[in-house]
Amino acid sequence: MTANNFRADGVLARLARFCYRRRRTVVLAWIVGVIALAYAGFGYGAASDNDFSGGDSGSAKAQELIERHFPEHQGDTLTLAIKTERGIDDPAVRPRIEKVVADLAASPVTGPVVSPYQDRTLVTADRRIARTTIPLTVKEPEKSQVEPLVATVKDASGDGVTLGLGGDEAEKAETPPQGPADSVGVLAAAVILFIAFGSLVAMGLPIVTALLAILGGIALMKLVGHVVPAPDFTTVFAAMIGLGVGIDYALFIVTRYKECLRDGDGPENATVAAIATAGRAVLFAGTTVVIALLGLVVMGQRLMTGVAVAASVTVLVTMVAAVTLLPAFLGFTGHRISSLRLPRRTSRADRRRDRRYEAAGAVSSRERRAPAERWAGVVQRHPLLAATLAGAGLLVLAVPTLSMRLSLPDASVQPHDRSSYTSYTILSEGFGPGYGAPLVFATRVESKDADLRPLVQAVGRTEGIAYTTPPRVSRDGRAATFMAFPETGYQDEATVDLVHRLRDDVLPKAPGGDGVHVGGPNAATIDFAEEVGSRLPLMIVVVIGLSMVLLIALVRSVTIALQAAVMNLLSIGAAYGVIVAVVQWGWLGTALGFATDMPITAWVPMVMFPVLFGLSMDYQVFLISRVREEYERAADTRTAIAHGVARTAKVITAAAAIMIAVFTTSLLGHDVSVKQVGLGMAVAVLIDATIVRMILVPAVMELCGKANWWMPGRRPSKASAAPQTGTAGEVRVRTLTRSSSGRDD
């Protein structure tokens, strides 16, 4: 795993040499390929699929009955909410309301609209609040088709009349695009890279490589969507992950390339060495992320499988770009990698001391004097105290996770300037907070004359039910349905309890209650959230198991793999705790862009875990591989830990800072679920790069001593434990000519 310990004729070495020497061909092939993929993917890619229903839940069975026997109710709907202090019959108000209803009905994507003046049940007793339903004739209409409807409603508000348009499609139409978030992330990454490298050229290579890879990856992801559909948030999610790992992977390779140049290699040999060492670690790290993402497949959710495959495709493309496109770029830069440098002041004495240490093959004076190494020494002198305090701190941060509630966002958690939120508040005031959380009951019947009144009455008498609708039998006389509206809202925990009480107690005891299924959007959300909660432990076990196998194969140590698994669980648990405190409890929620307290979006912890576990393994690979290198040189664990932390602190800190910047910029967006993901992952990376890497890793490794390198059935080799002496150049010659399988960092 040393910087110099690789086979010069290995596959990666040959690939790097080919890409370096055929750099014009490789770069041209990448540009043409990405353009072709972009044309095909963005022009002919699959549309998003946001249907989380399905499976064997009660809501899925209800939906199946409705789709089979009530085809006339398949389309989505919008809800117009009206509030006026003077009443809807006021001579100055009625013409405005009638015009809005007529304009909505005249849209090419809407069906007939029943005016509240035609149906008294659509108006409250005091005639101040009214509603009407607008059926959509197009399944999943384009955003541009619904935006005029929202604008019509907003423009008609004012002068004592408040109008709001609700419904899923209205919410989508009102949600602005991600906007400048991705651009801000790229800009922040550029600043961090410039500070880390001190060179505009070295800064630009990782960014250009990552952006080309992400463009190609997202386009390919859209084409794959024809086979494995994915929800609409997948594009933003994949771009966020791809940008972070793409820049990080290129950063690690460019860092190793510059080290090789400082050791006296020419540009071609430096490129080959960087790809054969850091590039190999990038492939291991990226593979870990892909394996972790594919762990979502065990959740058994069709759309989560789509998210896993789509994000994995993007990560795979960034990995390929790191080991093919980047060496081609390095062929063009050569020694000019440090061109356009950031001015830095270094004394002549420091430069002479650096050259003296480097000539001796030792860690440079800057690294010897690095704060990271001094800090590692402090931790190593008090390892038990450091490990205890760090572990306890992470456990405290994870405590809120115990109260995590899962749901899906609705209009009640949207920004308060949205028309959909206005519709929610009006309807809640006039028809109760449960109007936006209807429960749909569906059952099979023997004929059109089936009497469901006793069943409807039993449901209506249930505590927590505000009112019910009369039952309706399908045209074929094979199924019936009715609705019940809770007294509590969509996000209230009492609504969840009500659904369970209906299913477990009320329906089994009610006349004709056997075979009745409770469905609708509210029940479907509850079922989805509970399915996620029940299957999440299985996914965690699968991801940890597969990742440990991969890490053992790389570092050849069971102890290190176990340490990584436990530490990653601690950091991810702490991240879960933070998002619960911010999003669900409301701590700093408003300041971070969350309009109100809300449950955690059901798919957020499910998606966060594999991504964070994979990214944490990335940092573990780069840190432990360098510690292993130092151990093979010095045969002393304490020295190896200190030097390994010192030599990786800068690059891991830069990589983590880039990840944090990219993830944090999601808070500038408008999708509350994506913002939760971004916040949680930024917190997890921050914890991982500070508490875990700078405290827990050196403390636990110090406590384990030589047991760190335990592997069943392996005896330590004297050659591997013996320190290497001589100049850096002599060490490089010996390791290059040694016939070894080679390990890299």
C-alpha cells in the first residue's frame, strides 16, 4: 500500500501509461462520448416515477382495487381553496370566484369543474370558506402546464379574497429548480482546492474531470431509467454525490502525482505511479460506495432500487474518469501542474530543511511540524480518555435518533408563500386539519346493492374521525369505496395511531369489515414509512457486511475493518440525531431553511446510510493505507499512526471540506427532502473528518497496537516489517523492481 509499492506492468499502470501517451485521443473520446450521452439522455431519457405505492400493504391493496374497478378516478386532482371575510355570495366577490373557476376549467389539462355555487357541500355553513376539485385529464402533466393554473389563482387573490391551489402537481409546479446550489458547490470546491494546492492548474483538473463525469453519468442514468425507474429527486441526489466523490477522487490522484514529481519522477512515471497507487485506492473506495448504494435493493422498494442503480451509475462514471480522463489531462499539464500558484512565504532555512529531510527519504519538515501530527501525539498519549470522550460525544449526538418519526412531506411543511400552503391553511380552517389527510376505504362486494352503511357508521363513530362520505359501488358491482376524514392532519402522530386502530380494532369488529383495506395518500405514506423502518436494519447489516469484506481484501486486517464499521456507525448515528434535532424538533430549523417542524422524510435515512457508509470507508481507506505504509517502513504502530495522520490530514481535510461544501449548498435549494439529505450528510462528513479521523482512529489504533494488523492465518513477514532505508529515489527503485502484488493508498 505504499506510494511506491506497485507493479510497473500492472493493469492500472498500463492503463495510465496508455491514457498519458494517447491523451489527445482519450480526451476527445470523452468529450464526444459525453456529448452523445447528453443528447440521448436528456432528449430521450425516461421520465421520473414518483409512485411509492405497491407491495403487500393495506394501502397497496386498496389502490389495486380502486385502479381495477374505478378507472374513472385514476387521474390526479387539484383543490381550489377560497376564503373571503365578506362571504362568497358578496356581489363584488362572486364574479371573481366564478372567473377563476371558469379559467381553471378552460385549461387543456383539466376536466369539468363543479362550482361551489352549484354544490352546497363545498361551502362552510357561514359561506366564508369554499373549495372545489379540479380533475386533471393528463397523467403527470408537465410543470409548464400546471404553472399557469397556479399563477391564475395567485393573481386573483387580494382585496379581502384569498385563494390557494393545492395538490401534488401544484406543489411540483411551485417548487423552483435547484437554482444556484450546484454552482455554489462547485465554486466552494474550487476555492478549497486552490487553497489546498495553491495552483489554479491543479485546482482546475479535479473540477473539470468531475463535471464531465457527472454530465455523462446523469445522462446515462436517465437512459437506465427506462429499465429501472427512479423518482424525480434522484437527479439532484446523484449530482450531489457525483460532484463530491468526483472531485475527491481526482484530488487524491493529483495529490499523489505532485508527490511523485517532488520525489524526482518525470510526468509520465508520476502519472503511472499516481494511478497505480492512489488510482487503485480510488477504485476500491468507489466500489465501496457503489456496493453500499446497491444495499438499497434489499429494501424491496421498486423506486429505491431505481435510486440505487441511478446513483451507482454516476459514481461508476466518476471512477472511470478518475483513472482514464485524469491521466490524459496530466499528460497535458506535466510539470505545469503547479502553474499560476498562490503566493506563499517560505524562509530559506525552511526550504533548506525541507530539501534535507526529503533527500533523506523522511517525512518533510512541514509534515513533521504539522499540527495534525502533534495532535495525533497528544491523542496517543491518552488513548483511553480520548476514545471515551469522543465515543460518548457521538452517542450523545445520536440520542435524538431514538425519537425519529418518518413521513413524506405534504403541503403543510412547504414554505408559507406557496399557493399550496395557502390552500392547506384555508381548508384546515374551514373543513378541519384532516381534510388534507383523507383515508380511502376499499373492499370487494357481491353486487351493486351491497349495503355498506353499517360499516361506514362504525368508521364514523371511531374516535378521531371527523366525518365520512357515503359509499360508492363500482359500475361492475364488484367493489365499493368510501372516504373518512381524520380530525388531525397529515403529519400528526395521532393520525398514524388512528390508521392502526381502524385496521386492528374497528374494521375487524365492524359488520362487513373483513377484507376492507385502508388506503389513500395518507395511509400509503404511513405504510411506506413503517416498511422503511422495518427493513432498515437488514440494509444496514448487508451494507456493513459487504463493505467489511471489501475493506479486509484491501487492508488485509480484520481488526481495521471492524474498527471502521463501528466508527462509521457512530458517525452516521450522530448525523441522524442532528437532522432529527433540526428538522423534527425545530432546533435552528428556520435558520437552515425549514419552514416548520416536520417528521423526517421516510426515504432520507434509508438513502443516507449507504452513501455515508461508503464515503466514510473512502476516508478510512486513504488514512489506513498511509498508516500501513508507514508501519511497513518503521515497524512501529505508534510512529506509523502519527506519520499516517500527518501525511493524510491535509488531503482528507480538503476532501471533507469539499464534500461539506457540496452537501451544505443543498440548503439553498427548495426541496425539503433533499435539504434534509444534504444537512445530514454534511454533518456526518464533518464528524467523520474531525472526531472520527482525528480522535477515534488514532486512539483506538493506539489501544490495539500490533493487533491492528491481525488477519487469520497470516504470519507477519520480516521483510514487510523491516524499515526501508536509503534515499527516496533508492527506495523507489527497490520497490518498483520488487515482484509484489502491491498495495496502495
